[in-house]
Amino acid sequence: WGELTDLIFQALARRGTAYLLNGYASNVEALYAMCCRLTIDVNHVMNHKNNSMSLKLSYADAEDAYERFLKAREDGKAYGIWALPDATGSIGVVTINLPRIAILSRGEWGRFEELLRSKLEEARKVLLTWRRRYERSLKAGLMPITRIYLGHFNHHFNTFGLIGLPEAAANFLRNPKLWSEGSRREMREAVEIERRMVRAVREYAEECEAEDGCLYNVEEIPGESTGYRLASLDAKMFREEYERGEIAVASDGVAPFYSNSIVPYYADVPLHLRAEWEGLVQQEFTGGVMMHLFLEEQPDPDALKRIVRRIAENTRVVYFSITPTISVCRRCGWSSVGTYWECPRCGYETDVWSRIVGYYRPVRSWNPGKKAEFKLRQPYRLSM
């Protein structure tokens, strides 16, 4: 906690640029974070039975560098975010519509597991088909750059993606208004149901990995468009129940959407409980996760520093962001943290910027589902 840390938190307070990886909740020496939602367990990759650790690069200097890397790793000197070769990633993601499965299960766990496993088996077939196609293309010379750069797909995961966990839990518990009108006890019960759902997917992924001989992981997907598309399909499929408010499909009255979080951002939940509950379920994922803390005003950097430290030391949250909303006048260039649809200086229209999923984009360019989610967000104040 020195001068550099102060500068980092000043930047976070003004622009929310960075993501925060919690070293207290995970082994940072064994994690490789590549984007807003993908984290890779290095030890898991290294110990996988099909791990060839051969990039097959065509340049002697690259081969020498790779040999030095292996030697350094054997000597215990290669750690951190850059300690894994670039031949890692995901073959692709197949997303499971958990809220629909929960609706169809009608609160019966056995039925839920049966439906979930059926969809996971379909997803598995798709992922294996993709993998075989990529491997054939690589071998046939149809991916020459990839062959030079990666060499193989042994370190790439088949990824099961999950969307709509909060809505799935509410539907399973037959309590569609749980996140808006439910008690803390009911919300805590929903979090435990979410944890159970993710664990069921993770255990199936482990079975697949043992049987198929390739890596699998489970990711909380960003769902920038998927959350809107699947919610729209379910609103049509279960139209009568949706119109009567008997199922949980989040909406602002204009567009439906499913959440890409564990605690929905439209739930008015204290920050400490959000972090606690998110951490409980994040631990069940083997791929990417993310908790956003949306702020309605620019926080005091020292207060922000204290909050981040409390989250890191007292919860199991793996990955999170600080996201202040930023308004910029389209005429005079005035800007400020906060949601201002009209410029207080010249009265002209502003662009309101926030994180749609991973990147900041003006809200006017978002799809209808994400606009609805932004409208319903319950932001925090950290100005203490």
C-alpha cells in the first residue's frame, strides 16, 4: 500500500479500468487470467494426462525460449500470469439455459438433474464435434498460423457456459419475485440452490474429462446477447405464465433478460452480502466468473481501497470489477462520474458509458435486454 497503490485506486475510482483477481480466494500462482471471464488453473492443465507441452514452433529461438521456460518451471522459478504457454484457451462455449430447465422441473431436484444432464450431453456432443473439426483442420494445414502459434489444442477446454442463475433459482423455488421482494433468508436459500446447480454441472464436466481425454470447464458466461435472446424465447414459450408473473424472467416492462451474475444486479442487496454470496458460488466454477460493483458516483479512493481489501480478505470472490458510470456530453465534452442524460453545462444530450459486460460502451448502443438490465441496476455508493 504505497504511492503506486494510491494511483491505481485513483484510476479505479475515476474510470474503473482494471479487473481485480483475489489472491486470498485463489492460488494466484496457479491461475492464468486471459480476459474478463476466463481463468485457467495452470496446475490442472499441466497435470492433464494429454498434456504434451509441445508448441512445435518453427523457429529455433522460440524453441530455445520454450526450453528455458520448462527448465525455469522445473526449478520453481516460473510463476504468475505469464507462466503458461500461449497454447491455452477454450475450443468454444455451449450455453445451458438454466432458467428454462428450472421452470420445467417445477421444483423437483431429480427432474432438474435429469433435464440438466440431457442438455449437457447435447452440449458435450457439440463441443467434441468442434474439437474434432479443429484438430482435422489443423492437421490438414488449413490453419497454418494457428499451427505455428499453438501447435495443438491439448490445453484448450471444452466449456459449458451457464446463464441466468438467479432466475433459475427463483424458478426452482417457485418464487418469481424472490430477488425483488424476498427476505434475506429466502435469498440465501436461492444462493445455495445456485451453488448446487453449478456443482452438478462441474461434476458432469469432470466425468466428461475422464471419459473423453480432453479438458472441460464451467464458466459463468458474459451473456451480452445470449441473456436477452434466451429470456425472449422463454417469455414466448411460457407466455401465459410470464404475463401472469408466475415465472422469473427479469424485465423492465419492455425487454426481458437473464442475469450473468450470481446475485442479480437488480436486487437491492447490501454490498457485503453480495460479495459473500457471490464468493460462495464462484468457488464452484472452474472457468471464468465476474462480480461487478456498479457505482452511481465517484468513490473516495481511500474508501474504495478499504472496501476492496475487505472483499479480498473476508470473502471467496475470485474476480471482480469496480464500475463507475461515466457521462460525457456529445457537444461540449463535459464529463463526470454518474448517470446524467442531459449535460448540466450546455443542456445537450450526453453519452452514458458503463460496462455492458467486460468493456465500457455507451448505453444507447446496447441491445434492448442490456438496456433493461442497466435501467434496473442497483448501484452502490462508496463515498464514506
